[in-house]
Amino acid sequence: MESLPKISIIIPIYNEEKYIAKCLDSIIDSDFDKEKFEVLLVDGGSSDKTVEIIKEYQKKYPFFKLLHNPKKIVPIAMNIGIKNAKGEYIIRLDAHSIYPKDYFKKLIYYHKKLNADNVGGVVITEVKNKNNTSNAIKNVLSDKLGVGSAFRSGVNEIKEVDTVPFGCYKREIFNKVGLYDERLVRNQDIELNKRIKKAGGKIYLIPDIKCTYFARENYKDLAKNNFNNGLWNILTAYYTNSLNSLSFRHFVPLIFILSLIFTFLLGIFNKFFFYLFLFILFSYLIIISIRSFQIKKNTTFFHQLLAFLVLHFSYGIGSLAGVFKILKDKYVKRK
């Protein structure tokens, strides 16, 4: 039997007291040889009990190592982890998730089998506290009309893709394409994977590999998270000076919001555009209403419809805020 390589698992963390114990327990339960891995928990200055919980685990499990990230954001945490990692493979995890026993073995197996540069699996969205609101959010984050990404909605066969969640990388890929872009508060994994693809690398989504991600459980947190996702889609394109780091689907909510704004404003002067505004809006409402009836599970139609509205509008408005931020920055620079 082929011996297992040394792996370094990196988890950026900040105020994760609600989730960190379950995450660490799932790692402890892994069937991977514990002498062959290290877990680098890179903390961004948590103000809750996250660090206390980790230190309790460290007393019994020395492979948990706590590192400090003074600048808090994820790409810096990942780079700190990579620079301190000793493993042949680097695996990026999320504290909001739990992982099955064979998760790490499967990542390494498929990495070698496919001669890949990065592999990842399907994310099963779950919530800790089940109610109409949280279940509606869970449903929308697992649906293509909600998020559009294959790793959330699922695939039936191994598929070459542009990005995967919680990637498993061969260490030398970072020497080839560089570390994480520390300017990016969001989209840092997508941008890194785009560089890998540009360098001729292969990234695969493996349906046989699954983990469970615990989503936000109320509309306010859903809106805040997706506003920032939308914001950083635009800022990512701006800071990297390229649209290649993102896909067209990332800009659909912005296009939708702009279409509503412009047709409404033009409709003040010309009735044709006002009717066009109503057509776009009601077409959208019909589409998400039909989809809400189709996917609602353990929730009501109203809660499911609202989940779509909050997700799409917060994302699109976040992207619009990104456009205004760029215009403002350019205006300040000119002055």
C-alpha cells in the first residue's frame, strides 16, 4: 500500500466559537494517519471563546497549531499558514464546515489519480438551527438559480472546473503561481485558481468528496454576506485589473439591478421604458416564484421567495456599491 504524504491543513478563523468544536471534532475523527498531518489554525484576533476552545483541544491533540493573523483577512491567514506549513500537500478548510472521515484520503487519492493541481468536493449546505427562515436560506444556497456554482448545486461526475471550495494543492503550485492575493477580502480562492488555470493547471470537482457547510440562518446575515460578495466581485476585477479572475455569473445580479434602475429612470420620460421596467421586474418575480414552489422544503413559499429576493438584491446592490467605490477612489486620485 502506498504511504500517505504529509499534509498541512490550514483554517482561517475569526470568532468561530459556534462552529469550531464541530469542525475540529470532524478532523479528529478522520481516518488519515494523525502523524502525517498538521492543522494550522490562523486566528485573526477572535474576541469570543474561539481561542480558548482551540487551546483545550491542543492539550490532547498536538497536531493543532495556533497562529496569529494581525490583519484578520483570509488571504493573509492563508499565506501565514502556507509559509509555516510543512506538508507536501496544502488543504484549505473552513471553520463553518464539518468533514467526513475519508475526506483527506479522498482528496489525496484523486489529486494523484488525476495528476491535478487542485481538487475539491461538493459542499452540502446545512443549518444548525432549523426553522422556516434558515431552511429557506439552506434551499436557496443549494440551488443553481440561487448561487449558480456547481460545487453547491452538485455534479454527477468528475468535472474540470475553474475553481473549487476548500482546495487541496500540491505545495509547489504556490512557487509557480504565487501566494494568495492579500488585497482581496473576498474571492481570494477564485482568483488563485484562475492563476493556476492560466498557468496550464488542472482543477477538478469530485462528486465523491463531500463536506457540510453551515450557512447563515437569518436574512440580515444572508444580506450582509452577499452584499460583501457582490462588492468584492467588482473590487476583485479592479484590483487585479482583469475580468478573467471571475465568471459572467458573478456579474448577473449587478446587470439585473442596473436594468431595473435605468429602465425606471428612463421611464419617467418615456412610458416604453417604464413598461420595460415592469416587464423585467415581473418576469423575475414569476421565475423566482415558480422556483420557490419547486424547491421549498421544510419552509413556506413566502420564506423561500424572500430568501431569493434577499440573496439576489443584496448581491447586486453590493456590486453596485463596488462600482461607486471605484469611481469615488478614481475621483479622489484625480484631485
